[in-house]
Amino acid sequence: MTDDPREELREAIGSLTDDQVQTVFGWLGVLERRDPAEAGEQSVGTLGDALGMVTEAREPGKSRMRLDIDQKWHNPNGVLHGGVIYTMVDYSMGGAVQPNLPDGEFCTTIEAKINYLAAVRGGTLTVETEVVKQGRNIAFTESKVKDDKGRLVATASGSMFIVRPQQ
């Protein structure tokens, strides 16, 4: 151990595999971003970007995102941690609601209910979300998560609060 954290980081990087180094580079790219606009249209947000989530479609009332599964996200039982699927659903819910909102307004999750239907070990997951009903203050969404074979692995429903600028 040294008093210089940069030197400790150099030593730690030297012990990583090539795949682990690529993961660290991805995280660094997210950490270096100061302005969310720097991420571009494909960005889903900081955490989603760190996981490698990609926006495939986004329009008023609908969103579709995908994620290639990394075994590093497996739980001790050897299957994908449910928090990764939840993260996909949460970003997709916002991606379906946000395009409906006027400039200056945004949405935030109030509640999400997920049913995990099948274990996931690898491949690619896709989440599709639709706005079921949008009122003045709350939008209600439904999501389906499927694997690359089209198998339904999770369903979710959620509520998003619509935040307006202070007047």
C-alpha cells in the first residue's frame, strides 16, 4: 500500500484480465462525463451506461432498451442478479414517459412491481415499456423483459411522478 491512490490504481490494473480492463475503461468513461448531454441519444443514464444498456427505440408512450448480460452480474447462485433487470425496467419506464413531457419537466419513479419469471444466465435482454395511462401528475407503465430467444423473463408495472419546474 502506498499513500498515492493513483499508484495503487496502477498496481491494481496490472493484475486485471483484458476483459476486466475493458470494463474499467467503460466505467471511467461514465465517470468522466460531466454533462448528461455529452452521452448522446443512445445513453439511458449514468448507471445504465455503466452496465452497457442501449436505447433501441424511444417515442412518446413507448421505450425499448437492450443489455448484453455479463456473468460478473450473477448472484451467488449463478444467475443474473434481479437488480440488473430492475435497473433496465426503471430506465425503460422513464424512457417511455419522458418523451410525452414538455421541456423542463421530468419524471421519477414512485413505485415499481416486478415479477421475475425465469432465471437468466447470459445472452441479451430486451425490455419494452408502454405508458398505460398518463395523468397530470402520475404516469402508469407496463414492461416486459425478454431474452434473446423471445422468452418472457420478467414483467413489471410502475408509477412515475411528473416533476414540473418551480414557478
